[in-house]
Amino acid sequence: MNVDAEGAVPREDRLASIARDLEHAAHLLPAQGPISVFIHHNTLHAFEDMSFEEAVAVAGERLGAEP
């Protein structure tokens, strides 16, 4: 990543980084567009086939978080 003399990251690099992060996270989110009425959808569907403990561990690895 480029850094200028003041240590700032250029806007283009920040936008590219955000785009990569969104593309990476997109597979964890449901494929649905805007809706006009509420319909329940489990946004954690990527983890439904796992036990709770396994899902917490896998989500922690994928999202870079600690349980």
C-alpha cells in the first residue's frame, strides 16, 4: 500500500482495500436486494450446518475476531 510523506494512504488505495474487503465478506451475506416489507432471513446462514462452538471458531477465523 502506498503512503505519502505525511503517512496518509491515498484515496484510491483505501477504496481498493474497501472493495477487496467487501468482495471477501459478500459470501457471508444473503443475496437479496432492498425489500419494502420485513421478511426474516438468517444472515448467519453460512454457519447453520455447524455446532455453536464450531461456528464461533470458524467465524472468529474468517472475521479476524476472538470469541
